[in-house]
Amino acid sequence: MLLPSNHPLYSLLFLFFLHNLPPYTAARPAPEFPWKQLTETTVNNYHHYFYNRFLNSRRGSHVSGLSEIKRYFHHFGYLTFEAHYNISDDIFDAPLESAILHYQSKLGLQVTGKLDFDTLTQVLSPRCGVPDKQPSPTLHATKNYVFFPGKPRWARRIPMTLTYGFSPDNMIRSLSLSDIKEAFKLAFSTWASVIPVNFVEADDYGFADIKIGFYSGDHGDGEPFDGVLGILAHSFSPESGKFHLDAAETWAVDFEVEKSSVAVDLESVAVHEIGHLLGLSHSPVKGAVMYPSLKPREKKVELSVDDIQGVQSLYGSNPNFTFSSLLESDISANRAADLRFESSLWAISMILAASFL
Ligand SMILES: *[C@@H]1O[C@H](CO)[C@@H](O)[C@H](O)[C@H]1NC(C)=O
Ligand SMILES: *[C@@H]1O[C@H](CO)[C@@H](O)[C@H](O)[C@H]1NC(C)=O
Ligand SMILES: [Zn+2]
Ligand SMILES: [Zn+2]
């Protein structure tokens, strides 16, 4: 079903402050991380390495290290190949080109088939570990939200109540339990306000429908976490209820308090992962909470029209919800988000230009 993945980098602070990726702390040998060689390099070097080496490579190019990029695309479900295919070679071949075309269209990037700047930047962005599944071929042109294969949802009578619990043995100490619970409570209520589904914290973790915990490295589901940034969390489609967060992240509930440049907003990640738990897959809409990546220190907790239409087509609408009020605020929020996106790209370009001098 769903897996984790990779890499860091986005905002400018990032480029300078992200130094060491923490070691794996798995009790038993972790499955090899597919692009491990790249993540092991310090991020400053890594960043230079990455852009210098791969920028504008295209079909026919032979670039040392390209096999790592192939593993990345393979991991997220973009690079599919026949049994005889050798993923370890560094040739930019037709399957890689088609993987990149697919990735670019799935993530709302310009579709060039090349490893251009925006594509490399997206590959470097921290993200959800769930692979980006291809939308069904009959997807309506105006809809962007995507479901998991078979369109699974919680098959209970509507209105329904789902319970959630926190694994007592898999919590983090950098935040208080009450702060953690509050972030999740807000995230669940965000979804509950648009669909006839109510979420309540279970008294007994063992019986909760949704089981939440923080894990490091390999934690037994074949989807190891990778340390700071890269993969932030993953969760599973209905009715699994498993919700795992990477314990190595600097989780934050308030950026005024948590000043780290690699801090990740807990509520934003919770809102995204709850979308998966309800049956939504990744959306190509950059403003949607179901878009797969999230920058460090970014807060994205409001559902977009795309998220709402997606989840309501699974569960119907909450009778208390009206679209008209939301549309207004959504449109202005999207405009603001586009502006922010442009200015951060601009800043990155500036820094890149400076660092190459
Ligand atoms: C795959 O490619 C790598 C790198 O070029 C090479 O070392 C390896 O022998 C190849 N494997 C096969 C099965 O051809
Ligand atoms: C709608 O709002 C009423 C009044 O606040 C509340 O009692 C009811 O539970 C809400 N319905 C749903 C499905 O959330
Ligand atoms: Zn996701
Ligand atoms: Zn897991």
C-alpha cells in the first residue's frame, strides 16, 4: 500500500542550518534506504552536489549518481520497469524520462521530462512517505483529489464516530502530551467540520480505530523512517488506522517557541495524514493539504476546496458545513500561498547564485 521516502531542503534557512542527519537507531538492521548515499552526505555538500550534478540532465545523459534518483522515483511509484531493467546504472533512459514526466504532472510542476530546477527542488523537499499513486484514467478534468485504488473508506453507517489513541510506548518527550493531544484534536476537528464523521480520543489505545505513534528508523512495517526531514510521517488507507510519525523530526506546535530551522508543524502533518486515513491520496494541487510535501516551519492546516470535495465524495457533507463561506477564504488563501511560493523560490535562486560564485 503505502510507503515512505526521502529528502530535505527547501527554504533558505535550510540550506545553511541543516547539517547532520542523525544516525539510524534501529534495534535490528534497517532495510537499506534506497537513496541512502545521498542522504548521508552533509546537506550543504549534498545540495551543491545535487544541483551541480543533475541540473538539466535529460534523456541520453549519463550522470554518475543518477541511479539514486531512479531509486527515489521507483520508491514513490513513478519508475516502473521490467524484470531485466538495471536500476543501478546511471543512464537517463526512457523509463526515467517517463517517470519524471509523470512526477511533474502529478506534482503540478512544468512538464519537461528533464531534471530542471523546480523538479530537483521538489525531490529535495521534505514530504509524506506515502507514495503518489497515479490517479485513475477516468478522473474528471476539474477534479484533482485522488483516492487509493479501490476507493476504500471507513465502511460504517453515517454519521460515524472513529476513535483515536496514542501509543503509550511511542511518544516523544520534546513536546508535552497535552500539546501533542491538542494538535491532533485540532487536526481531527478540521476534517470533522466538513464530513459527518466525529473523532474522539479512545480510553484504551488497544481498541482505538486510529493508532498514533512516533517511531525511529525501521519500525517493523517495512517503511523505515530516515532521520531529520526527508520523510516526515506516513499513514495507511482505510481501515488500517495506522498513523506513524518520524520521531527524529523537530516536531513543533508553536514556531515562536520552537526556533529550529528544521522544525515541522505537528498539526499540519496530522491534517495531511488524517486525509490518508480517511481514504484520500496525494493531490497535485499545491495549496491542498493533500499535496505530498511540506516545508520546514510551514503551517498548512486549512482544507482547500480540493481536499473538501475529495473527502465529501467519500463520506458526504457534514450538514453543518456550507461551501460558500469557505470558497471566499480559500481563494484568498491560495493567492497568498502562490505569492509565498514564488518569493521563496526566488530566494533560493539567489542563494544558489551566490553560492556558485
Ligand atoms: C547494473 O549496472 C551496474 C552499474 O553500471 C553494474 O555494475 C551492474 O553489473 C549491472 N548489473 C547487471 C545485472 O547488469
Ligand atoms: C451540527 O451542529 C450541531 C449544533 O452545534 C451539533 O449538535 C451537531 O452534532 C453537528 N452535526 C455534526 C454532524 O457535526
Ligand atoms: Zn501523504
Ligand atoms: Zn510506519
